[in-house]
Amino acid sequence: MKVVLVVDITGLKDKNIFDKHLKKEGFVLVESESFAYEGIAHSHLFNTRAYVLNIASKALNKSHFYKCSIMFQIGDNPMETYQYSKETKDFIKINI
């Protein structure tokens, strides 16, 4: 299944580090977009959701930033929107 990840990030100091980690994990930058990535999922929906949250957390932990939210879609299934908590170093589901 195709996975599309959109990142809303403020105060990112080194985008190259962030992009490099996502690329290492199989996500490439969507052409003509600054913070949209796509990849291919080879596992079930819930495993893929956990994987996306995990790799995005690791990319953020390697980067210096102020605030970040993400949303993504796995195949035809849009996932919830998440905001990164620097306190817990993990994503928290938010309601929009």
C-alpha cells in the first residue's frame, strides 16, 4: 500500500537530517513539496501506523525543532492527526 506523510513543522534547524532519516526508512520527498513524503507499506494497517509514528519520532529526535504535527494516509485509509510532545518524546493524537 502507498503511504503519504505530511509534516507541519516549525523551527526546524536542519531539514537535511530530518529528510535523511526518512529516506533511510523508505520515505522519499514528494516532488515540489517541502514536507510531504511517500513510501510503500508492506505490513498491516496498524503495524504501518506504528511504524510511521516511530520513524517520524526518530527523525524529530535527531533534529532540532520547535513544534511538529503530522498526518498521513495508508492506502485509502486516512489516519488521525498527531502532534509531537517534546515532554514524552512521542506523538499524541489530536482532534481537529
